[in-house]
Amino acid sequence: MKKNKKIILVILILFLLTGCTKTLKDGKKIVHNEETGQVLTENIICQPTESSTIELYEKYNIDIDKLPTCNEFTPLSNYEGLWTSLFVKPLAWVIIKIGNILNNYGLSIVVTCLIIRLLLYPFTKKTAMQSELIKKAQPELAKLEKKYANKTTPEDQNRKAQEMLLIYQKYKINPISGCLLAFIQIPLLIAFYEAINRTPAIFEDNLFFFNLGKTPWVGIMNGEYVYILLVLLIFLATLVSFKKTLKDQTINPNQGINMKYMLYFMIAIITYSSFTISSAVGIYWITSNIFTIIQNILVERKKVK
């Protein structure tokens, strides 16, 4: 199991280090769009159209004229490494194309997120079902913990591991699959974040009352209190999507209360961060978590047989 985790980590690092977003800086200072609060990206993939954005890039000597327009952009142009060329640019291209069909890039983010999550559903469903399998095995796992509570020798711990493996085999539990959802979700979030921040056509657009490039904090500070709703939706979507995991921690006291506190800490951090991310990223996060909520409901209704 440890070997598999190391392999996953190495693959993830390999992709993340082969081409990525470059933040626009003035010396050591990160450049923000003062109107939206968005952190600007130096290596945008297509030309901006708003005059204020164009002026900012020209001010810092970024030659945007050599870039294609967002409608003419193709993911095959200008190779930037595996991560960018295989994930970020194709994702940006898909969002642009669907956005042109729907005439709105905010809706395109929602639709693109749902399409990807549906394609990944067979894999993420198996991960979601693991907690149901663990609940079935919990009485036997609790007895095993009690049996070896005061036995700490290497021989005893080896026997414990062997007996635990037999229980896992009995209930068809795969410990590695528990890492699968995080392995999929984290790169997907990073890919969406980079695709949005590198594509002016996306962050210059609007969805309902929200400017896709504007951060909720800037919106609230400018008296646009509707952005409080966006932060609230991010908090609620995160809390409810984590609810199944929180409930599993309550059922499984052997893992201790620390894990539960860690989950609440993550929810607090995500909510705090939601004030400073662009609205487009927030919309993606809400959509992805709503999908997770629906997936968990379906898994709970169809109990493992």
C-alpha cells in the first residue's frame, strides 16, 4: 500500500512540475487586477479583450499581440510540458467551445465540470462505496483493535495486519481506493484553476450577478453583497459533501476524533479561501461538490449487498 501511494505521489509531482501557471509579478510583488482582485497570470493562453486588462499586460511588457484570440486558440499550439499540454490547455479549449455554444463561460464551467465528473463516475463511485463496506466490517475491526490493544511487539503487529487484511478481503475493501478520489479531485481542481486564470475569455465574462474574474472579497468591499451568497454556497456545498465522511468518523471511533477535527479545519480553510479566489473557481467548486453530494445520496440509497 505504501508503495502504491509513493507511485501516485511521484506521478502527481511529475505532472505538476512539467509546465504550470506563472503569476504576473512587479518585481517580487504579485500583480492583481484592482477592479476584480484577481491575481493575474503572466502566461495567458489567448488575448484579453477588456481594455483595462489589456492595459495591465501592456504595462508589464507582456506581448499579447503574439497570442491567438480565445476563439482561435487550440491546445496543440506552443508546447509547455505534459501537465499544461495534456490537461490545462485541452480543458481551457473545451470550456471555450462549450461557452461559445451556450454563449456564457460561467455555464460552460458548470457543464464541463459535470461532463468530467460523469466520465469519472465509475471510478469515484467505487471510492464512495468503500465507506459503506467499512461500516459493514466495523464490528470485526473493532474486535480486532480490542484484541491487540495491549500487544505492541512486532510479531503481534504483524499478526494484527494479517488478520486485518483477511477482514478487508472478506468485505472486498480496497484501502488504496480511498486515495483515488483525492488523486482525481486535487489535479482536477488545479487544472480548472489554471485553465480559468489563463483564459481571459473566461475571467472577463459574467454569470448572473457574478463577474467570473472578481473575488468575493472585492465584490463585498465594493458594496456588491450578492457575493456573500457565493461564499455561503461554497461553505454549504463543502460542508454537505463532507457530511458523509464526518458521519463515518463518528461511526468509526478507532480513527480518533482528530480526523473529524481535521475535516472541520479543512472546511474552515476552504471557506476562508473562497473570499480571495475568482468567482469562476468558486462556481466550479460548488458544482463539483453538488455532484459529490448527489453521488453520496445514490450510494447510500443503494446499500452494498
